[in-house]
Amino acid sequence: MISIKKYSNRRLYNTDTSSYITQADIVNLIKKKIPLNIMDVNKKDITSSILMQIIIEKQATGKNLIPEE
């Protein structure tokens, strides 16, 4: 499982690769079915809220991440 940290400046850090990643990188990890979790600086699991944020932002731009069927 990949652990990702979200810092207060909204940046996401992949602890496995020791590099910053984008929301698009998270989408690619999900498409590859790679398990991940996202923690904030207080070590609270915020995976579901970040995934919802990605879905909402993509929907606003007209891209469907979730199939309608």
C-alpha cells in the first residue's frame, strides 16, 4: 500500500517514491488498482475526502471518472 501525506500547503507527498505527486497521479494509481492511503499532518486518514475532492473537480471540468452505468 502506498502512503501519501498531505501537507498544510495542499501538496501531496508519496512516501514510497519520496516525491511530490499531483491529483492526476492519484487518479493513475487508482486506475492501476494500486492501494493507497492519504494522511494529513496529524496522521488522520483523509483518503475518502481527497478522492471526493478529485471526483468533484473532474466532474466540474466535464470529465467523468465514475461510469454512469
